[in-house]
Amino acid sequence: MAKKPRLTPAQRANARYTDYIVHEPMELMTFLAAKMPEASRTKLKALLSKRVVLVNKTITTQYNFPLTSGMKVQISRDKNTKEFHHPMLQIVYEDKYLLVVNKAEGLLSVNTEREKERTAYSILTEYVKRSGRQYRLFIVHRLDRETSGLMMFAKDEHTQRTLRDYWKEIVTDRRYVAVVCGYTEKDVDTIRTWLTDETFHVRSSQYDDGGREAITHYRTLKRANDYSLLEVKLDTGRKNQIRVHLQGIGHPVVGDERYGGEEVPNPIGRLALHAFKLGFYHPVTHEAMLFETPHPAAFKQLLRKINNN
């Protein structure tokens, strides 16, 4: 009897899902009921609550999520997925190799030697361990405590190494949105300096003084009453890079007590910096992945309040 050909890791990863293409607009629950007529409404709701339903590669739990023609709906065959609820973390995507989450401001990504407290890493480590002893979590990159938005963790050491060793080739898009003090002079610009981490503060130099080169691109989306809304894209991912660079051009991020924003009123009570877009090639399946979150409501409210003054 001939042996079945062994599947590659990419083939095994893709086989974990049942895929459907949407051909006409409808709500997600209606679509699932049509594709799984044998399943009760209770079972379909359970699939959503266990976060095994994805729409265009993003975990979706909203039963009345509006589908449009051309969208891709996937149902994971993974039975080990556990429910996850946390006020400061939302799981956006999960498979055997990766976790993509939306982190709230005020939560550390990982512990430091000086700070021992609950972090995104420790919370998610407890979650993955509930799926079995063999499951672990590995750090890929970080967001500042005060910054909210999308970040990624690996679920095995090989995936972590792949992401770290080929970060520039794998990650295709990292974008942030920021509200900064004052009107930016340019609609589009690039900032290039050398940054040196001095533990409690990152120093910026216009010249190569032994620091690490850092490149930041920004585009001005809106200006209102001495504030500007920027979309920021990174070529490099240095510690505090965006905050240091925007302070350096005279437009610190609203609410940034470390890099110049402390002298400006902060009506939203937080750092106005959010990682809203993350695009990359999956390190195992090589599929193009793109995740995007809305701009925080507080940022929009700040600009609306400004316009009403």
C-alpha cells in the first residue's frame, strides 16, 4: 500500500481551515447557517465565541458582521482554541504559529528588569498554555507601554527566529496614527537620524555618532486648531523611534510626558499613538497577511472637539 505523501508545514497550516468565498452581501450568521445547515444556531454562536471563524484572515466574533462579495470566510478545525477575554487585549488572528493582537495603551508588552507586572506576554502565555503543555509564546517585537495597537507573537522558537532573522523581508507594512502638537509644515516628509538608547531616554543625532540609524516617514492627514493627525510608517523599528523623531521636528505626540508633549493640554488622557496597520508574509505558509484596526475613537474625538472650539 502506497504511503500518503508527507505534507509540508505550509500545506498542514492551510489544511487547518475550511474556506468559503462570499458571493453576495449578507450577515455572517446567515452565511454560516447556509454553509452549515446541519448546525444549530447555538453551535454557530459557539464557533464565533471560540474565535475559530475568520473573515479575510481576521478573527470575527460579531454574528451580524456584514459580508460583501469576494470576502473569504474560514473556519478553523483546531479544537484546542480556548475562549479569551481581557479588557486590554484583543486577539485579532491566531493559528498554530502566530498570534496577532490589538494591545490597549497602558499595558506593557513584556517585562523589563525594572518593571515586574502583568504584561501582554504573560497574559497571552497563560492563554496558550491552556491549550496544552507543549504550547509556548515567543516575543517577536514590542510596543511601548503607552502605545496601543497591533503586535505579533510567535508560538514556537523556529517561527520566532524566522521572523527576527528575516524581519525586513517578511514585514511589508507597519503603520501608526498619531496626533501631534502644532501644525506640521509638510504634508509628506521623511525623518532620518541616529538614535542612542540611554536607558531612561533615547537621544537623537543628525549625524552618525555611533547610534543606530532610524528612518520614519509621515503623511499629514488633517490639521485642526494647532494639532495635526499623522500617518506614520517605519523603515526601522528602534526604541521610542516615532516619539523621538516627532519631538525632533518640533511636533511631539500629544500626551508624551517623556518626549516633549507634557507642556501641551492632553484632553484624551493618553499618548496619542496607535499601531493601526500590520502587514507581513506568513513565515510558514508565505501567504500575504494584512491587519488593520480603526483609528482610536479618542483621537477622532480630540479632533472634533478642536474643530468645535
